[in-house]
Amino acid sequence: MLHEACLLLGSSGGATLDPKEVLDAMPAELPLQSALPTIGRILRERIHRAREQRVVCALQRSVNLEAKGELAELQQQRVVITDERACAECHTRIGTRMFAALPGGAALCYRCYQQSREETGSG
């Protein structure tokens, strides 16, 4: 009866149990052979979770590296402002005014840039 209760405990929620604690809590008269399916399942679940975490971590590193690459490319872009260069939004000449350079080479006067940030909620 005690053997069956131990095996049922292991089979019901064994994936979250510590295998060493399970072995320590097992009665000495319980044959190890009867606990192997439970211990095996616990270990397989732990290995699965560890591998899954490594995959997630590698994917996050990949996304982070890709974002850093995109940022580096954007930071390498240059915008030339001449006396004739106009704001891409309101079409007023930028001249010596403050401006913001956007990806793709577009330039906005600072007023239009601030308005666009407020509209998108990133300001």
C-alpha cells in the first residue's frame, strides 16, 4: 500500500519534484526498479526544460544581435543638409535650424519631429 502511494505521488506531479528528494523519501523496502519510470520521467522533464531554456536564450541573443546590427546600420547613415534642403513634413527650408534625421535619409525640422513623436506616443 505504501509502495503504491509513493508511485502515485511520483506519477501525479513528478516533473516538479527533485529526483534526489524523491529517492531520499522513498521507503527502503521499495524496490528501486519500481521507481525508475517516475525518476526517469522527472529527469526527462528537467532535461527538456533545460534544453528549452537554452533555445529561448539563443533566440533572444539572436534577436538582440540583429537589433544591434540594425542600429549600427542606422547610425552609419548620413544626411546632408544644404540651404535648399526642406523638411519632409512641412516643406520649410531647414537651413541652420535644428533637425532630426530619419532612417532612409529623410530630414524633419525639429518642430515636425516633436509633433510626430507626440502623435506616436514616443515622446
